[in-house]
Amino acid sequence: MTVTLLSGGAVEVNPIMAAMVYQSAAVFAAVKMAMTGFGVILLVVLARYRFMRVVRVEVVMYAVLIAYVGLLSYEYWMLREPIDFAAR
């Protein structure tokens, strides 16, 4: 979805990914999946710990899940209109 949106005029706001997105789609996809996978593994491993001794990391995982679902919903919303590649 990200590559489709970028080709339609969207902007990558993640500075790490923005540095790679215009170099190679394959590297961009690999790094994006690796960063996501590493983050999920880290959260699962730390799920029983407390963040700043206040909030369980398990709660943070649910917050990240809700934020990610929100991000995906926003991207689907942006894709609701067909992208006119001929106009680019």
C-alpha cells in the first residue's frame, strides 16, 4: 500500500524509510518488514514487564495494535479514489 500511495503522490513520513524508499522498492519492503518484525518480537518478549514501572508492556502492545489498525484504515481511505498515473 505504501508504494502505491507514494507513486500516487503521498509522502513517506518515517525518516528512516524515506531515506530508502526512492532507492529500491525491494530494500524498502525488506527493511519495513524487518523493523516491524523486530518491534513485534521485542514487545512480545517484554510483554510482562512494565514501561517506566507504570504501564505493562502488554497494554502498550494493544495501543500499538490500535494505532496500526488506524494507520491501515487511513491508508485504505487514501486509496478509495483511483490514482491517475497518467496525470503524473
